[in-house]
Amino acid sequence: MAMNALGIALRELESTEELAGEEELRELARRLRAGDVPEDALPQLKEHVAAKLRVSNPDYLERYS
């Protein structure tokens, strides 16, 4: 378990990807709840999740994408 945590920490430090900011994600969530779905919502969310998986579990991303 510790090795997994260290691997995640290392990938996080090495990552140069810019994730959507918390405020941006809150605004998107608010719009989605209100039924106001931006045209780029799905690609934006897919990329956000993929970027997080590249850090937390890249094998999972490779296996299921």
C-alpha cells in the first residue's frame, strides 16, 4: 500500500497537466444541476477524469480507455 501511495505521489510531482480549477468545476456542476449543459461538458469531464487517472492509476486508464 505504501508503494502505491509513493507511486501516486511521484506521478503527481512529475505531472505537468493543468487540471480544471475547483471554482471552474463548481461552476460546471452548478450549470449541470440547473440543466444548462455546455457543449464542451462531456469532453471537458472526460479529460479531467483521464488526467486524474494518469496520476492515480494509469494502468486502469490504459485498460479501459
